[in-house]
Amino acid sequence: MLKCTINGKELQVKPGTTIMEAMQASGQHIAYYCWHPGLSVAGVCRLCMVEIKGNPRVQIACNTQITEGMEVNNTSPMVKDAVKWGLDFHLINHPLDCPICDQAGECGLQDQYMEYGKYTPEMAEAKVKKHKVQDIGPRVVLDSERCILCSRCVRFTSEVSKTNELGIFNRGDRSEIAVAPGKKLDNNYSLNTVDICPVGALTSKDFRFKQRVWFLKDVDTVCNGCSNGCSVKIYFNKEGVFRVKPVFNEKVNGHWMCDEGRDVYKFINREWRLLDAQISKASGSTAEFLLPEVAAQKVAQDLSQSSNKAGVALVLTGQYTLEEYESVVASFKNNLGTNKIYHWVNNPESFDHFDGLLNRGDKNPNTKGLLRVLEKNGINASWDQLEKSLNAGEIETLVVAAPENQAVYPELQTKIALFSKAKKLVWLSSTKTKQLSNPTTHTVQIPMKSFFEKSGTFINHAGLEQKVHRGMDVVPKALSLTAFAEIIAGLNEKVNRIVNEGAETGVHMPKRVQNEYTSIRGEL
Ligand code: SF4
Ligand code: SF4
Ligand code: FES
């Protein structure tokens, strides 16, 4: 280990550690744009200046390795002056269109200007105009006037996605980021470039102009887009859920997430949701609308009065939490006395696919959790058997815990046609199901909570248990599978507790606005 001192703090670091890494690890503050812990070192922004004792000039921290006995500081007047005028260079041709820029509120230029800048610009020349609002791919817009040429996005496409769409073209003050001729920034990881762009040059088409970031709260949770289980933050307020970003998780996703996972928030918002329970008695009949809890109680009553207990079956998808599987399996097995519990596998042919970076072919976040609970309860009912029983008209009541992310269940139509061979279908779903707009059998649809509205555990493809945290209620009346299971088991007092009790929440506000957060728009 090497000994060094940074801003008076004595540290011991491994040989090869840079000053930047040592400062990050010891929680010391330093300005930077081009350095990123998930990318190679470029050393181009010249903002991470430090003073090293015995060296007459300031040096960059990101590309200077620590040597034995090194004494470093980044708080001296010489360092502050270097950062200040480095920043002035970055802003020479910058359009300063913060009022219409999506990055405002979380922009490196704004932050560093408030911390180190605060100078009066001394440039008399007109700004060099560059291209604005360039459509460079299906998900990303480039405003190259705002770009500070940190090259993070270029390094991402060459080192991480390995798709090489982006480059820096031209020279001097005409240099610009652009896509290579004939190319588009079109890969399943393209939105990571938006996350790592320290300014508002790369913006997401989906998020642009939807919300000011200071109106958003966020919750740390797990993506439910596939079995990789990437750590993510979901951003939301009273108006709905607006975006998903990756959170560093060394064991699962590093610094990144895929573009497919960015869309999972859409199924949480009200326009996609099943808002009330509805009972449709037969094809063409008008549906009766009622509270989810009341509908579940009616199902419970039917099941308890039914003389044909052997005709009850349950279908589960890998989209619920471990705790929900435990309660629903216990309830069906112990209270209804059935072992007819089936695992609906949506895309068996691509289940084992892996794209080499993060994305997995099993598009369920908790297949492993479901399999664990089924195994623990000694349940191994085969899907073929379910199909046979349905075709033979032997199933009286079929309860299906339907997928929240219907986009990854392309065979929904054929499966619903099969399930509708039961005399009664109980369809538990957080999202509306257009294939059930005109059901062909007696159908009870009950709204379920989405993964964003409950806390629990997902087990990813590698067997890693991770906690899912509740953000807020989007459909407050919706039931969790646990609440449904308790109603079926007749444990209503417990249900009241589950329905009414404020569940654990992991919500937090951006630090910078914690004290100023008063907007009614952003209130929960
Ligand atoms: S577009 Fe953003 S990430 Fe890319 S070089 Fe410019 S400032 Fe850096
Ligand atoms: S790889 Fe899977 S878990 Fe990760 S962000 Fe993409 S869809 Fe979500
Ligand atoms: S962060 Fe060191 S030069 Fe950019």
C-alpha cells in the first residue's frame, strides 16, 4: 500500500490508484466532466485539477497515479483559479439555454459554475453556432451546441455497447459529436449515453420536456423487465411515473441498464391500469364494476361454497414478489387443498438467451422466486396437464396471476382463449387486458398492485435476492397478491392490515432540493 495525503487527510491506497479514485473512495469533492468510473480515462475536460506538493503546475487527478508520500490538494487558490478558467473555456461556445434544457437541475455545468465559476465572461467574440435538435436515433436527440466534448458518449459506444455509432468530427472550435455517416445511435443501451452526458447535449426523446427534474422524487428498486434484475431508480410525482435510470450495482449491472428496461415504468401509469374490479357473466353481457376487495371476497365465497374443490386451479407468472408467491401458494394449498398450481412460462424458446451485457431472454424478474416457492411446497404440476383439464372442461374456477408487463407475453391472446375454457376465470392483473374486453366465459378481473407499489423480494437469474421498494400508490384500491391470498384464506383482519397499513417506502428526494421542495405539482 502507498501512503499519501489529500486535503490533509492521510490515506493508504493500492499501487496504480489515481488521485481521482482515491478522492472518490474517501468521499472528497472534486470537479470533473470526462472521467466516469465505468469508462477508460480520457483526460480531456481539464477540470479535475489538483496541486501536488513539489510540482509547480496543477495536474489532472483522473490520470495521475498516486506515488509514495504524495501530498495533494484541490482547495488552494491556484487550483480554484484553474478550475474557474477551465470552466470559462467550456462555456465559451455554450448556448446557455438552461431555461429550455432538460438537464437543468442536474447539469454539471450549472453545478460547477455555482461552485467554481461565478466570473464575468471575458470573451468578446461571437459564439460558434453548432447543430441543435438532431435526431440521431430512435431514442436520443443531440444538441451539439451544448456539448462540451467530454467524449463519454463516444467511449461508451466503443467500450461498453461496442456499437461505435458516435465520434468527434472536425477540429478546433468546429469539433462536434455526431453519428458516423449512414449510422443511427440505435442499440439496446443507447440511453446510457443520455445518463452519462454531463450536460444537456444528449436527451431522451421519451423524457424530453415532460417534467422539470426538481419536481420529481425517486425510489431505489429493481427493474422488472427481465431476470437480470438491474438496480434502478424510478422517478415519479403525483402526476405519474416518468423515467427509470440505472443505479450502480457491482454484482448485477455495474453502471448501466438496457433501453428495454427504461420502458417498464409505462405499465405503472394510470392509463395502462385496470382501475376497478369487473365481473362479466357471459359473452356480450354488461360488466358489473366493484371494489377489488369486494370482488375478491365474492371469489372467496364462491370457492368456499363450491362442492367441486378438485376443479380449482391457479396459474402464476414470474412477475410477482417472493412474499406474494409464499402467501398465495400457502392459501391455495392449505386453505383450498389444491396442488393444481401451474407456472406459465411466456417465451420458453428464448428463456436462456443472454445478449452478452445485461439483457436476458427470461422477461420475468422473479422466475427463480416462483420456482423456489413451488419446490418448497412440493408442487410440480405440469402445464400439459392443465391444458388437458381445461380442454376436457374439468376446471371450474381458474385463478390467473397475470403478467404486469404484457408486452413480453406475446401469446396472451391464445392463452386467454385456453383459460376461458374454465367455467369461471379470475384474472388478477395490474394492467388492462384488451383481449378480455369481451370475455367468452364468466370472468372476474381484479386490479393488482404494480411492482412499484409494493415492497418485497425478487430473485434474479443468478439466484441473487434483491429488495423491491414501494414508491407510491398509483391505483390505491388495487390488491397485492398477498392481500388476495389472505381474502381467499378468509383472514380478513390480516387483509385490512395489509390494505391499510402504510407499507415500507424507500422514497427520497434529490438532495439539492430537500429543503426547498414545496411545489404542489410534485407532492405525493
Ligand atoms: S454529447 Fe455529452 S457525453 Fe457526448 S461528448 Fe458531448 S458532453 Fe460529452
Ligand atoms: S437488463 Fe433486464 S433487468 Fe436490466 S434494465 Fe434491462 S430489462 Fe431491466
Ligand atoms: S475529469 Fe480529469 S480531465 Fe476530465
